[in-house]
Amino acid sequence: MESVRFENVTFRYGKHTIFENLSLKIDTSQIMGIVGPSGCGKTTLIRCLCGFIKPETGSIYIGDDCVYSAEKRIHVAPERRNIGVVFQDYAVWPHMTVWENVTYPMKKRRAPREEIETRARHALEQVRMTGYEKHLPSQLSGGQQQRVAIARALVSSRDVIVLDEPITNLDAKLREEMILEIRMIQKAVGTTIIYITHDQEAALQLCDKTAIMESDGVICQIGTDEEIIKSPANRFVFTFIGVANFVPLTALDDGVYIKPPVGNPVNLTTKKPVKPLEQEFVMGIRPMDIVFDDSSPIRAVVKSSTFLGSQYNYFLDLSGISLRVQANTLDVLQSREYQEGETVGIRFLQPLWFDGKKEVTLC
């Protein structure tokens, strides 16, 4: 069953279209990430869901309830949609204690005193903030303030919570801790969470599924982290999720060749594109899918080598083409470290082929 559903939703600022006829289904008790570059419409979509702004067309459902319909002229007020929201800047009230911040939404709804007490204490237990009830936000760390914001969202709604860039302002270690805590809270409560971010790595770590939005507001792929990484829908997804190398290619009668800025083309494979090519033909390859092989005819020069603890980061020059290569430290220790200025052989594992934005099949 869908917890949230967008059907053919269109929103424009004046003549500028943010998204058009957008549809998206989010299952109950699922963490759905919505990821895309700045300005693609992620936050606008959530503001439509919360009722802060009205789309031009389409319908929005929370469970079985229609909270917006352009055709039926339905627009449920934001406070009646029962959505908990956690913003990037936490938005905890500085003049209120932790207890007052968490209980405020229920007091606004004039909930019974017993319900307020029970739900607030349970929410603080869920985020591990018991004992901080009398503290002011100024007495808390950034991570603790974020937990207070999540607790307040939990008492606002046990059905749907929106997290809009909730961990962007935290340091790396605290981000990791908050990702684990959000996942633990979601499992314990069973709340449907919509996670808005431009941080692809955090979304893949946290979310059950992720929707990738392009800059024009089109959702180009929805899938699990494995599906998105292994089977990207197009070149944009491959580029946006993780680090990518692109190698220019040319298709000849006897196969596909690397087309470097200088030097002669290098034969890459005897396979050829199934369909005639229409635009620029390139190979997409992840840094960890390029391996050193002294017997390979494809030669490159090591321009830099950096030790990063768990891995070595290399930049290679392939006849004017810059390639980033990541090698596991254990693999390097078992073989050898390559030095700057050294000419090396390389092989490409699991490459993808793109013609413009589209993926190309070779045979």
C-alpha cells in the first residue's frame, strides 16, 4: 500500500516549469530518498506535499486521503495533513526547552494532557534524549538538536516524516551516527520517511529506494542502491551517483576504439554498437573498475598517487585523457604501489557505453 502518492503533479513559478506531470509512489514504512542537483525541484515537491504551496495540476494522496486535487479543488490545510518535518537548520525554538519543543505540536492540536506526556516521553526515548527535557537548544550539540527536531516530527506524525537535508550541517562522524539513528528510529516506529538531499552517498546508505531527479525536474530512475549503481537509467544517473570516468570512443568496422586527443586510437573491444550512433559515443567507468595489468596493450602514465587509508587514489593520463583509479590498499600491498611518472597497463571492468544521454548495447 502506498503511504504517499503524487499523480501528474505540475508546478511552475511564473513561466518557469519546475516539474511537469510528475508521478511518484512511496510505500508504507519505506524510507524513500529524493536526490538531485540544486534547483531540480526536490524541496518544491515536498512543499507541495506539506501544503505550503499549491501545484497547478494533479493530485496528492497521503494514505487513502486526497490532500490535494486540482481537478476536484481539494486543498487540505498544512496543519491537517499530519506530516512531521525536519529541516536542514533543525528549526528548534531557542527560547523553549527540549520538552517544550517536543510537546508544542500536540499542544497546538489541543491533545489530551496524558497523550502529550506519553507520546513526548516515548519520542525522546526513541531519539535517546531522555534526561535532557529541561535543557535549552543552546545547551545542546548540533546532533542533539537534530534529535530533538526528529522527536518533534515523531509526535507530529507517526505516519509520514519529511527530512529535508537534515544532516548537511553536521560533521562526517556525526552524519554517520545520525544515518544509523534515523534508520533505527524508522524500524522501531514504522514511520514512512521521505529523505530529501543532494548527498547521494547518504541517500544510498539510508534509503530503501531512491528517486533520482534531473535538473529539469524529471524523475529518471527509482530503485535500490544496487539497482542504481549497477544499472543506471542513463548517463546523468551514472554521473550523479558516485565518481565516474568518461572515455571518448569511436566505432569502426572491426570494433570500438578509444579516441584519445593525441596519439592513435586504441582497440578496446571487437564488439560493435547494436544500433547506429546518433551522438557522442563514450565509455563510462567507475574508478574502482579500472585495474592495473602490465600485460594490457592499453598504456597510461601515473600522474599522481595518494594514500587514503583504505585505498590508494591514482590519476592517470591516457594520451590526454585523465582517469581516476581507486585501488584497495590490501590489493596494493599484495602487489605493489605504482609511482608517479610510471607507465602502466590498465584494463576496464564492467564498463557502460553511452550515446549522448542513452546507454548503448554492444554485441
